[in-house]
Amino acid sequence: MRKQEALMGVSSGKRTIGWRTAVAVVPVAVLILGGVWLVRFVSPSASNAEASENAGQASLETVDAVVAATRNYLNTGSWEQALTIVRRATERYPREAVLHALHAEALLGVGDPEGALEKFVHASELGPDRAGWRDFAGTIAASLEKWEESATHFGMAQRLDPSNAKYPLLRAQAQRALGDVDAARVSLTVATRLDPSIAEGWATLADIALNENRPAIALQHIEKARRIDPENAVYRIIEARALRREGRAEEAANTLYAIPEQKRLTSAVILAELAMCLGMLGEREAVAAMYVRAAEASPTDAEIAFEAAQWLERVGRVDEAAAYGRRAAYMGHENARKWCEQRGVPM
């Protein structure tokens, strides 16, 4: 997902007020895996500097001055100081939408996404509405798993800025989270037509096709995503799944082997997919050896240790299997504990 625009101009009367979008102030971690997106706001600690009780109010006689002062605090991570100024300003200038948007940024900074969402919505209602405000309202709603509201805001952003492929892409993710796959497919089609280089759109279309058991269609879509971003591990996983379902297990395995070993051996998703591919090829010894290497690469991962135990048992390496089963049980894996008890493995 592309980084949000760093600077947006907001018109107020005859003046133009620049304000940096909230993502530039509060980092956002976004993961799209299997077509479902997760958004997490990571709120830094507020500045230790003490805010003046008056917060410079004597010099803040205009909206422009309030915006400049608030922006200065936001840019330096002084969330509480920014909040003090902008809260008073919205009381003094309740019809100034830009102040409510800044208020939303400050609330994000102090870790109040619910309040920030309310303020972005209020700014949009005061108008004139802005695609950027709807964008952030949709993003925050998604972080709170308010998927219907998220889809609505991204739909509004799309109407306000119909040439921007980002908005139908994000709307599709919210629609998919709601279970409305047909609507998501329409939104993704719009996004990829607007911007054929948007890899996430093609990858999500591929994942939808896989879930509908249409691996040939999935391969068409994921090949486009891979051409755009060939090193993306998630796209390799989707491609491997499609190849495996087409009966092309060796190609699928080679697709996954191209992922760097450290990432491959520490990802339960990649390991499971590769195990299925190798299993189809009758290479159970290779699967057992892979899980042994993975267990050593992630010595505190109980699930991987238990997988190693089970695969070692399948290929007749019972003593090694017992050792890994015991390790998983010691780490609190309940199924591993039962597995050890059933086999009389001493603890």
C-alpha cells in the first residue's frame, strides 16, 4: 500500500492552509495477507516538554496562527501541546473544518483513534469534504474493525477523487472483510483499471479467485502482481498455492524456495505450504528435514517444534521426534503435551 500523501492543501476562504496528513505524524503498520488488511496505529510517546497553561493563546488570534502553532507541535511529536491548542481553537472556531482535522491528528498522537475518527468525520461534514479526510476516516475505522463504516468512507473518498486507484483498493479490502466478495471484486477491478501497476489489487483478485477454487484465474492475476513486485513473499505464497492446486507441485515448491531461507524457515505459513507441495511430490523426508531446520531457526516457536516432531515420527525418526515433541510441550503447547503422553515420552 502506498504511503499517504505527505502534504495536503486545505482552502479556507481566501487563504490556503497546508497540513501534513496523520500518517506522516503517526506511523501506520499495514499488512495485506490473503486479501485481508490489518491496520495498526503506533502512537509514539508524547513529548516530555511541559505545555504552557495558556499555550500561546495570546498570539493565536487567527485560524492561520492556530494551524501554524498546532502543526509545529505535531511535527515535533508534542501531542499534548498540540491537543491543548487545537481543542481550544475548535471551541472558538467551531465551523472551521481544518481545525477539526488537526484535532483528529492530535488525538491520534495521544492514542485516541475513536476520538480521531469522530473529528475527521465532523471535519468532512462541515465541509467542503476532502478525499484525504475520508481516507483517514476509513483507515481509522478499519483499525477499529468498523468495516462497514470504513467501506463507506473509502467510497466517499472515491467519489471525491475518482481518478485515485488507492480508494477503490482500500474500499475493496473493507468490503472483503465484510464478506461482500462481489463488491470487493468490482472495486478491485476499478482500482486495477485506474492503475494497472497496483500490485495489491492484482494479488487480492488472485486470492479471491483461489478461494473460489479458480486457480487458473488466480495465476493470471498473481503473475501481474509478481511482475510488478517480484520479491514480495506474500505474492509468492499465493502463486505457489495456485500452482499446487493446478497440480504443479514442483513449480510451487520452487517458487517458495526462491524466498530467502531465513524468512522461509521462520514463517509458519510458508512452511505449511511448502510441506504440502513436498508431500504431493512424496518427499516426506525433505519435509521432516525442513521442519528440523525451522525449529532450530526459531527455538522458541512451540508450533514449529511440534510440526518437526510429527514429521519426524512419520518418517520413522522416533527418538528425534520425541525430543522435539518434548521441547514443544515444555513451551506450553497443549497438543504436544498430549502427544508426548500418548507415546510415553518422558517429560
